[in-house]
Amino acid sequence: PPEFVAASDGNPVVGLPNIEFHITGAERYEATYTAFTTPGTYQVLIYARDNLGNTSAPKVTTVTAVNPLARRALIVAGGSVSGTAWKSVEKNARGAYDALRFQGYHENDIYYLSPIYTSGVDALATSGNVQWAIESWAASHTQDFTVYLVGPGVSGAFSLSGGQTITAAQFDGWLDTLQASLPGRLTVVYDANYSGAFLSALRAPAGKQRITMTSAAASQTACF
């Protein structure tokens, strides 16, 4: 990747993406790779490996990505800073931000909402800002989109600061609007009490892919 920095000399290079080519005809192998999401020049190594693991010397080539669609993510830290779970909520939200940056997400491709402004936070966690981030910000120049909600929840609703909430039906409607134009995958991670109550409401529209994960069943509290 263009921004990849190798480890110090003597350490193996690990964690880089790879893809397998499949035979499509006489002496022809093909593969499709959709993660050229950072503008710039990628160095690509192509090699052959047999069933015994014998590997050829690589053929080195490059691929240049010009104005590619981006992987983007929305992080929402809910609840109040005076709440009993706030320290855990903030820690999890910050951990998600750091994990995305480690995976190669540019800071401009992460929209971070919180009840307070700290490093990396873009705006306050209000219902209007969440809706705007999903329906407008993510709708422009985005390939795949991930949403992480973390904070207090009640059955069928996610709690924000100032007493605001987002219902499962509202959230699903915003996601459906986005997926009408999103070319790639939508992933939702909901980390809150009773978060499993959202699962039945967050079904993807026909022909679209949506992965939804929750940290608790509909009748369970989350472990922060």
C-alpha cells in the first residue's frame, strides 16, 4: 500500500493483503481485488506456489489507484459523560478508532461522534449528526461502510447524550437510504445493553449485503 512502512530490518513483513488467482482458461489466471482504497501506487508481487508449498521467485509490478472509492467508518459513543459506564464507553470507542487507523483507514474516512470533544472527535453524538453521517457523508465516494455504536441502550433504542435516542426503525431507515447507492458492504456493530433487539429490524434491502453484530441478546445487558 502507498502508506505502508516496513518494520525494522531483520523483521519479516506480515499482515499485508493477499489474493489467490484462479485459472480461467489455457495458461490464464485471474483475480479481482477491490481494496485499492488509498490513492497512490501499490507494489504488487505475483508468484506461483504448488501443492507442496514450493514457491517461485516473485514477479514485481505496480498498480496505481487514482481517486478510488474509500472504506469509511462511523463511530458513535452514546450516553452521558456522567453515566456510570462512560469510561468504558469512551475506551471502547477510542479502541475502535485506533483499530481502524491501524488497519489503514485515513483519519478523514472515520467520522467520530461523542458527547464531548476529545482527540479525533468530529462532532457531538446527536441523532441529527448520526443521520447526516449515514445518509450524506457516507453516501459520497464510499465503497464499504462500517458503523460502530457503543453506549447505553434500552430495548429497541440506542441512548445518546441529552436524552436523545435512536430507535431500531429509524436506524434501519437511514441504513436503507445509504444502501440504495452504496456499492459495497455495510457492517454494523452495536455494543450496548439489549442490543440484540435491533437484529430483526436491521435486515438489508433485497440484493444488498449487510453484516450486523451485537454484543448482547435482546434481554441481556452488555459487559463493558
